[in-house]
Amino acid sequence: MPAKHEENPKTLRIDFHVHMADYGYMHPWVTEWIRKSNPAGFDEYARRYSDPGAFEELLAAEGVDYACVLAELSHVTTGSCSNEQVREFCRRRSRLIPFCDLNPSLYTDLNDSLRRKVEEEGFRGVKLYPTYQHYYLNDPRLYPLYQAAQELGIPVLIHTGSSVFKGARIKYGDPIYLDDVANDFPRLNLVMAHSGRGFWYDRAFFLSKLHRNLYMELSGLPPAKLLTYFPELTKHSDKVIFGSDWPGMSRIRHNMDAIAALPFSSEGVSAVLGGNAARLLNLG
């Protein structure tokens, strides 16, 4: 058994993957899935944490210093949480970091649109949903967005792997298409949400080792299974980022503590739970 380690009590903890509990519109099959994952009064839970102050209090109680709050414009498959909704939710909230979504079916000028979102509206990252919005990640339509994100120095978080929601197309979640993107934009930090969940764990792990600018993110993955999915994960802590997928996965502290109990070094725990994310988000 590996030696137990003591985590540095000053370790910065960042949740790189949080959704708003109250979307502007959410399809009923998504709502029902979340209720099954949170059976004890989820409707009241969602109403309570639709208030940003209450949500910051929840993050503090869960031991989270910062959380990335994700917009989503997936009208066909999951629902819509608009960029405006996320921007207002995060406004003047020190723990909350807004990520926009630019669905290429809705935005025609992705370069200028992303620049406006970042430079004028205060977004600090962008989330892509290829499985829900039906495009391949190396689609030339997306290259202006990647170029802008690289020049702006913001991370791009990408849904990879499977989905249980009606209308999703899993083929678009294959992380192999990020091989092109990572090569073509070597200064762009790319983060694979769910790390190829279900189908492509080995592919996500290999690609993150191959490309300096490509990271794995652990949202929606049970910590007890991580070393089954990724046997060498603890040797690779410089390329791994914690995310919860709240509110679908509501026990943030529990998952962070479970990851901290894996046989990482103390430096590895600090990197996974916050250090790597802080570097990508330019948090000094």
C-alpha cells in the first residue's frame, strides 16, 4: 500500500465544471435524470441555489474556492442556459467564473463573438458541447473560435464521451478529433470534460500525455473507479483537473476528498484539485 500523505491545508480547490441548477429551459428528460440523482427534494434544492449568494455559500461549505459556471445552448438535446443568465449569475461574485457557450449552429462569426464575450462581457472560458450540438471538434467552422481563444489566453472545456440524454450523438464526443486541434493550436489549453467517458478513457489519457496543451477533467466520474479507468492516473497529475458536474453530481467535497485519498503525491493532489485549473484560469 502506498504511504498516506497529508494534504497541504492551503491547497486551492477549484471545481472546473458546474452547471446552473435553474436553466432558462431544460428538457423534461434532463430534469427527471437530475431528480433521480438527487431524490431528496431536488426542486426545492434547485430553487434555493438559483440564488448566487446561496450557491457561493454552498461552495464555501463544500470547500470550493472557485467554480466555473457553464452556459449551455443545446436546445434540441438538453436545454438552454444562456450566456446572459450565466453572466448575471456570476456578476460581482468572487467565487464564480463564467464560461460562455457559442453553438456554431447559432453563431456565424465565432472569432469576433468570443472576443466580445471575453473582452466586453467578462467570460473567462468557453464550453463546447459537440455531443449535444452535433459537430466534430475538428470542424473548420470552429477554427476561428480556437484561434480567438488561443490569442485571448482562455481555456476551452469540451464535452467528451457518452451521454444518456435524448437526441445526443455520441460519435461527436470522441476525443480523437482533438488531436488535430491540439496540433493546430499549440498554445490553446484544451480540457476534456469527462475524459472520454464510457468509450474512450484510454484515448483521452493517451492524448493528454501526447499533447502539452490537452488536459483531462474528471467530472461525472466516480472517484472509486478512476484507477480502473486510468491505471497510471497518479503518475500524470500535472494534466488532470477536478470537476464535479454539479448539480447532477452534488457531493463536491465527498468527491474531492475521495480523489485526495488516491495514491497521488501531496503535490499531485494540490495540482488535481486546484493548481492545474488555477494555472489555466490565470488565478494568481
